[in-house]
Amino acid sequence: MGHIGDREHPLKRPKDPSLDRVLRGLISERNAAGEDIIVNNGEGYYRAGPDDRPAVFEYWVKETHRAKEIKKKVDTMMATYTAIYGGYE
């Protein structure tokens, strides 16, 4: 994945939104596979080290909140669909 950096020297987010989306996708894949612990501190992306527990915890809290919000949204969408059009076979 190349050089991600550390807390003091993070990899800056690309200015191009398309490149940033690709980079975030690659980071997400590595984090999900257990191959890395890469977080964003607002300045850029970096590999978390042993002293980065607060940043990792903050990242975990934010991602957990996002996941819960997405789950709530899709559950509501499905309930609305079912109420309007009936169940799905």
C-alpha cells in the first residue's frame, strides 16, 4: 500500500475526490482484513502504533456510530417499503 506514515507524518488526503475515495476504499479493505490499523486524524492517514489508543478508540466510536445510522436507515426504508407495497416473496 505504500508509505502511510505515522501520527506526526500522516499521508495527506488527496485533493482529487476520486483519488480520495479510492484511497479510502483501499484503507477500508486493509482494516477490514485485519492487515492494518490505519486511521485518519483530520490531517491525513497513518498507521496506528502502540501510543495511538485514543485515536483508534475515537475512530472505532465514529465508525460504530456510522454503522448504526446506516442500519437504522435501511431498516426504516424496508419497513416503509413493506408498509406501502407489502412483503417480499
